[in-house]
Amino acid sequence: MTEDRLTELLYKATNEACAKKDQVRLAVRRGIQARSTHTRKHHAAWAATAAAAVMLVCFMGFTEPGRALAASIWSMFAPEKPVEINIEGYTEDKKAILAPDTAEHYAFYYDETQFERVERDSADVLLARDLDSDLPGVFLEIRRIESMSAQALYEKALTPEAVDLGAVVLPITGYGMEIWRGQEWNSPVTILYWLDDGFGNAYEFTLHGFMEAYEGHMARMKQILTTFTIIQ
């Protein structure tokens, strides 16, 4: 079955299952556009993946066949995939594993040899491995915030000392800012992004590190966010 045919069938099944056609199409388009910098050969594959993921909105919890279909959609995400990361002028080829959240709201890929995944204060957190204990913490935190938009969260968090990134398209399509605390090699750096989920909620991404790690671990964390896919 071709990728175009698979996308067509997924649209048809989604529209028959629920009356959210416009919402589904919008979410699928957003999933495709958020990855517009990928090569053309990956574009159709992401479209099919995004369409499959959005179907969970309609099927989850409705019927036994619906729940079975939802489970089968998760199987369409590869358990692992190769990724390329540009680090300080050269490219790293890594193998990343699939990481759905426990509530099945989203999924992403990360390299488990470089990051440890934990839950902290109701947030999904990736901790950088094998760093000296006297260095500032290096981590990526993913937090789902209900009933608030990405723009409202961004505007609320914006301060005079922040480097305002405004509307961004990479690593996610939303809003961003950076906060630099000093000019030493180990001075803390925080990058914040906000992304709407299409259903009245938003995700807040906190990338924390230090100046020397900005083009290392923090670049790896940005790459992780390019794989972030909203399920429901």
C-alpha cells in the first residue's frame, strides 16, 4: 500500500468515526507543516504518521473495536529510528527510541544512551547522562497545561531579561524565548517553547543547560522536540 493511499484511508476512517473532520484535517496539516524542513522523501511518511495519530482523538474510549484500532495505530510508530543531529559543525548519527507519554497525549523520540527519562512534578523530564555533579542541571522538561493557549503562556512568561524569540517554526511551531544568566562557560541557560495542542490546551517545553552545553546537549534536546507528535 502506498503512503498516499494509506493517508487517504486514514482520512476516510477518521471522518466516518466522528464528526470532527475539520479539526482532524487541521491537526494533520499542522503535523506536516511542523516538519516542513525535513526532506521530501520523509514528508509523506510524516503525513501518514500524523493522520494515524490524530485518529486516536476520535476512537479512544468509544468502543472495544475503537480501542483496538487505537492500539494498532500506536504500532505504526517505529519503536526506534535513526536521527541526525548537527553538533558544533558536524553531524551525529544516532538511534532514537519511541517515547509515548503514559496518558497517550503525545510521543517523541530520544537517545536513551544520552538521556534518562523520569517523571517529576507531573512533568515528563529527560535528564542528560554522565555529567559532572558540579555543573548546572541539563534537562528537557515537557509539561501539558490545560485550558491555556501557547500565546497566553508565552506572554505571561516574557520578561525584560529574556531574549524574545517570538513566533517560531523550529524546533516546534509556537512561541519561544531564551534566558541567559551570565557570560561564563558554566552560566545557566534556559530555553522555553510553547505549543498549542489544537484542543484548547498547550505544551510547555523547558530546556535547561549552561553556556558551553548550548551547542551540545541543548542542540540534542532541540532535535528531540522536532520529533514531538501530539496524539490527542
